[in-house]
Amino acid sequence: MKKVYSLLRFCLVVSAFSSLSFSSAQAQIATEGQEFWFAFLPHAGATNLRIMVTSNDSTANVTVSMPANGGFTDINQAVTTDKSAIIDVPVGNIASAGTGDFGFKLRSDKNVSVYLLNSKTGSLDGTVVYPHDSSQDWTRSITGNFSDYFVTTPEANSSFAVVATVDATDVILTPSGGAATTVTLNAGQTHVITGADLSGYRVQACKPVLTFAGGETLTQGCTATNHMMSQMYPFETWGTRFFTVPSGGAITNYGVKIVASTDGTTVTIDSLDNNPITLNKGQAVTIDTLTRPACFEASAPVTITQFMKGNNCNGNGGAATGDGNPAMVVLNHVQQSVDQVTFSVDTTNTSSVANRYLTIIIPDGNQNALQLNGQAIPAGSFTQYAVCTDYVHATVDISTIIPSGVFSKATLSGGNGLLAYVHGRSANDGLVYSAGYNVSKIPVSASGNPNPTCTGTSTTFNASGPNNIASYLWTFPDGSTATGTSASYTIRSTADTSFSVKATNDAGCDSTISFTITVDTIILALPEEAIVCDTLTLDAGAGFSSYTWSNGANTQTTQVTEAGTYSVTVTRNSCRATASVRVVSGTLPTSKIAVSPAPPTANVLGLERTAYLCVEEGETLSLTADSTNTAESVTWNTGLNTNQITVNAAGTYIATIRFSAGCVVVDSVVVQDVCEVKFLVPTAFSPNGDGTNDGLQIFGKGFFNLDFRVFNRWGELIYFSKSQENQWDGTAHGFDAPNGTYVWRAIYEDVKSPGTKIKKFGRVTLVR
């Protein structure tokens, strides 16, 4: 049989490096809720089926129905905050053997707690009921989306009832050491099995069911008889450390029954001198000779049920003492402890129970501020457990706080990590039930690395769950699957974020957890190959926490001048990536700015290159950076990035011409505003080194192809220049020329009339 009941989705993004868990469960106070399902066990001659309801914060409106019993009239009841409400249902609705329509559903508009009493004169017991909301995510309930119980009952005349919460629920029933049978139940139907000792009977379903177990006229090794009942706890809620419940009065004798969840489970009981008991999965053992409060510690989760003995063998001398019949309660383990709890107490003398007690079990040191209905519980009331001395216990007579005859509620507060049980006795009756507890579930969970997972790396996931999980099936983003509690997957890209694991128990029921992880992809923008002609800048990109280049650099960029292979390793969080680039040598292209109309000067590279236009007359020039049209990009100092620009003003125009990352040419041209030629030579200069007029300088513009010469008074050539930028320093043949008058001659061409030679003469006086 295989049923799929629920798909749970969890999407998490976390940043700390630790174990990341995606879980299918969460904690809540188990005995508070808005929907409860239950049944009353067979009890021959029962005269009262009672539901007790408490509301803690505000008045609650509850409805009791029997979904499978069309003849039942719903019961509506207001539950105020000052006391518990009592709802008695007709005894004809008590469950009977086989499949029947005896399941109850209680629905409330506020959070409430629910307790049951099943009684007749001289025979009763009670139980707390934990909520289960069939319309909500199953993590809100102690019962999972598949159900698994091992039943615990007394030794004779036992019974248990299974209550279905949804239609078409297939329930697998397997006796200890026997063959499984399957029954199908609809919502509100029950299936009851009766017999001798039914302990170890396994109840499994792929949908939520609730199980109650006990018996009718049970002796527990004594002549006294009594009805017993308690709600069973699902497999995944079992625990490893328990403390037994000391009874009121002078009662000392009691017994326990232990059922294990795992083969080879060892259980240590302090009252048996710490001799361990070894149990296999589903195996039950009875210990019937306990005479003092004890602690139990197990190597794997177990469930422990305590049986109070009847008045002939409870250690207090018989019925005359008022300490009467047997009762049973499934013990809460320490992981189910609470800090405070509100619970119902039946003080209406139902079946003549006169002595009512509250037993409190709490870590030693946490008991000092405890209060019951606002009244302090003296710290001196507590006694340490004989062996597990880190815990203490106290049994309080409830009648000292809640008057007899008042159907009421009690609140135990001011604690930290407490367990509480209500129990009562008279000469012929006895009952015990848990006051309330927290859910402590072993969920199906998946864990892995919560940091952003890096592409190209293998990520390992681990699954865990209760001991009834038979297999785990992982589904990965690429559609592949893996089995087992551990699975690995290599992340391919940032799209590889969605994962799921399906846990299937040994009844064929499965639950799937889907989750996402954050994937970090480091993309390095280095090319496979680059050319260096002069200097090449390699850039690994921004946004990384560290850089390590093969040339020793540890910055985002590095400059290289030689061919070779260069690699860089970058890190971000826990991710690391490495890339390399092959750098080859290239020849720097010969490129220069072309001017149109062409200037009258020879095109020589360098900032001294000059072109001319007349701004006044609206002349323009067209400048082309790369005449070969092979450049990757061109950037002008004007902000333009086109290969060709048009200019209409004087200035220096610079073009950065990029042929590749390592081959860049920078060229410029100076544009002068010339409408007519101007040529000026000073008439005197004084080369005496005072920094003023120390050289003979030519002024003007609009001329080119200059031929400038200076002669002494004998006509001898003593200075020659072809550039306006040069100056005569007043020397001749390496010696200072004497003071006097010298003749100069200049031949040049007008930029506005190229080809026409202009000749000029003049005199200059040298004065030192």
C-alpha cells in the first residue's frame, strides 16, 4: 500500500556556514488546539462519558460532533475562562469491537485543552487529548501526515481504538509477531481490537489517525479492577529520558511497560541497580516491581506507560485506606516538558473519587517560583529522585486549592521544564492523566551547507527521520535521483536550486520535503587570448573578496608587458574560481589622425602636428583617427567615440585608438585659427642668462616650411633653423657672439597659399 498525503515546501536562504536543516515539523503546545478527534474505549456498564474543556485566554465556543454517525445531535457549548466546561455524551456512543461510527470531533473557535473521563461506579480512568486539525498543515499537529503507533495495554482484557480523521484511510494493523491486516475507515469511523495483552500491536496509516488504548476490567496483578485508558503517542514523538509519577498518599508499588523503537535499544532503570534491559523494535517489556520514583534512560526513543496498582497491592494496606483501583498513563519524556500548563480537574466526585493530586516533576532548582492557581508551592515540598538527582518531584493535594464539588480548571505556572500529572483515588476508583505537554517530534529533515553553493562544486545532503523510515529518495534539478540517507550532487549553474527528498516508511507511506538552496556563480571576464604591444591591463572584475594573480599581484587589475599565460584566482564567500588568459606579442599599428582638407605640413606623429582653419570665415576640418578602419574603438578627448569628427575651433584634438586590449595608439593634432600669415622677429635680445630675452625667438602663425638664417657682419652664416620653436642663443661656432648688429633672412610658405615662397630680411642687435 502506498499513499501520498502531503507535499511540504520550504524555501530557505541563509548566510552563516553551519548545518542547514529543512524540516517537516515544528513544536507547539500539544494539548492546546482548535480541533480534536477521539473515542471512548469499551467499558461494560459505563454510566458516564465525559469531555472536560478548558479555555485559557477568552471564552471559546465548541461543537462536539460524530462525523460518521448521522444520528448524533451536535452539542454546542460555551467554555468560559473561569472554569472548565463539562460535556457529557450519551453512553450509547461508546466504541465497540470492530469497525464502527464512534469517533468524536470537537471543534473550537479558540485554543482549548480537552480531557476525557470514562466511568461507572467503582471504575474509571481519564486521558488528555492532543489536538489534530485535519484541515491544516500536519506540522501543526502531533500526528504526522502518516501515522505510526505501537500500542501499550495492560496484561488482560485489553482494547485499543483507532479514529480516522479523513475519508478513505487505509489502516494497517499488525500484532506483535503476527501478520498485518488492513481496514479502511472514513472520517469519524473507529476500529477497535480487543484481546488479552495487546502491547506491541502496531497501527500504521498514510493519513492521520489517532489511537487510544487501555482495557476494561483489568487487575494488574491485583484483585482490584478498574477501567484504564490513555491516548497513544505517535512513533516520532517518543523520547529517551523519563521519570515515573509518584502517587498520592502512601502508595509505593507500581509497574511500567516499555516499548522500543529500534533494535538493540538499551534501557537503564535506577531502581534495578542500573542493570540495562535490551529491547528490539516493537518489543515490549513489563517491570512490575517498582517501589519508588524512578528515572529511565534509553539509548534510542522508547515509549513508557506507567500502571498504578490496585488497593490490594499498592503498598498502602488495602481499600480501607481510600487508595483504590488501577490506572494507566503514557509518560511524557523530558523533551516534552512545559513551563506552565492549564488543565481540567473533575471535582464533581465522579465515581466517588475523593482524593485528587497533582504530581510535578521538574529540574532541581527550577521549582522555587512554582504556583498553582496563583498560590505558591513550597520549595520544601520537593524531593530529589533517588538516582537521577538533577530532577525533583512533589505531589500536591489539589483539594487544598480547588474546592470539592466545583468542576474547574487549574493553572500551574512559574516553572521551567516541568512535567505534570493529575491523579485521583478512592477506595474503589483510580485515574491518572497528563496535565499537558509540548510536542517533541523527530521530523523528516534534510541538511546541507547553507552558504551560497558554488557552481561546479559537489554538495552533499543528509536526510534523517524517525526509525520507521525505510528509504529516502532524492530528486535533483537535472531530473536525476539518488537513494540513501546521504546524497551528493554537482551544481551546474545558478538554476540548480530546487531539490527534494521523499521519505517512505515501512508501511509504504511517503512524505516529500522540497527545498531550495542559493547558488553562487563566479563569472570571470578574462578573454581566452589577448595581445600586448606595449602594456596590457588585465581585469578580473569587481565584487570579489580576494584576488591572486600568477604574477604576484593581489588587486583586481594587473599590468603585463610580456607574452605568456596569466591566471587569477578570486574568492567570494566560500566560492573560489580560477581563469587564465594567453597573452601574445603584437606589433603596435602605425596610425595617425588624418586631416581633411590636408594641412600644408608633412604628417609627423606627435603633439606638434598642426592643422589650420579660419574660424572667422566658418572653416571646418574633418579629423579621422584610424584610416585603416581596423580599430576596435576610438575615443576623442571631446567625448565623441566615432572614428571621424568635424571641428570648427582651434585646439588640441587627441584620439585614443584601441586595436586590442594591449595595443593602443594615442595621436593628436593641433588646430590653429589662422586667417592670414603673421611672421615677427624681435629687433634685439640679450643672451646674458638673466631669464629675460635670452634667445632670439620667432613669433607669428600661418607659415610653414621655414628656413631661418642669421649672418655676422662679414656675411658668415652663424645660425640656421627650420622650426619656429627653436631660438638662437647668441653663440657662433660654440662661442659667445660679440655684441653688435646681425642680419637675418627668413624663407617660408603661407599656409593659406601653399607653394608660394615668401622671403624676408631684417636686423637684430645682440646686447649682453
